[in-house]
Amino acid sequence: MKIGIDLDNTIAIYDNLFSKYASNLLGVKGCRNKKEVAHYLKNQNREKDWTFLQGEVYGKYMTEASVAKHFIERISSIDLSEAVFEIVSHRSLFPSSGALYNMRNIAYDWIELNISPYTQINIYKSVFFFETIEEKIQFISESSYFAFVDDLPFIFENNHFPKNTRAFLFTNGEKISNNPFFEELNSWENFNLK
């Protein structure tokens, strides 16, 4: 069985980084996580600052991202004769504003350092990046995944997301209202394919 997993905010966790660099780079104080930073900047009509901040966090400062709690232990515990894992990410080659970091090379380096040594995920065979959400969903629909894990509900709500692929919404401890499109996964500790 083949399992697809999103990268950003599903495996690589940035909440502390968004708070830290919203403060350091933009002077935004008091936001605890990515969602609060995004909400604050958008409500202040600072969309350009939000776009810039994402480029910095997902680019230059990705080295500081942490691996989602229990991800390594849970993935490592699944019988590799029964499952193959692939990382499928909507990640531009370069940020849409700010410095021109190669966002994919940065992500490859992070995966190679933090994920590959502890799992069977090979960056040259098991990691796929796409410029647009539409390209990502098309790839998922063509890849015959038994299950897919993502942090964005609209991935699963898209009409082209395959109905025969189990959808797990990674909430990282947050409670989302019941939705027929996906199963909530509040922790990797609870990831169960049975």
C-alpha cells in the first residue's frame, strides 16, 4: 500500500518560527502560531508581509523547523513490506517575494537531515514538489494512494481528490469540526491504517 504525506505543517512544523520571525522581521508581537500570525497580518491588510514571511520561514529559516511529534516513531513502526511512503508537497521553486532561496533544495536538505536517516523515505525517489495546488492534487489522483495526510482541508474537499484514497487531516492537536471529507489526525501517535 502507498501512503502520501504533505511536508509543510504536516511533517515539518513551523509554529514557533512564524511567531519568532513575525516578531523579529515584522515587529508583530503576541502571536503564538502560524494561524494567529496569518490572521493578524491579513486583518491589517499586510498580505505582502505575510507572503514575505512565508518565504523567509519556508526558505532561509527552514533549518530551524522541528519534525512533527511522534512522526518518526509512528512511520518507523509500520511494516515496510506493507507500506511505501512518499512526500508530496506544494512548494514553489522560489519565494514569490523577498530573497530568491531555492525552496526545494532547502526542503531536500531538511528531509535528508531530519527524516531520511530514520525512515525509508529517499529524497531522490520518494519526494515530489509541485508549483501549484492543482498539480499536487492531479499527482495524488494519478498515484493510487491508499491514504494521504495533509494539514489543509481544501486538499480533500477538492473535486479532483480521489474518493478511494483515505484522507487524514493533520490538525497537530487542534480540533476541527466533523467533516465527511477526511479523518482528523490530531497526533502522529494516532495514525492508524487499519
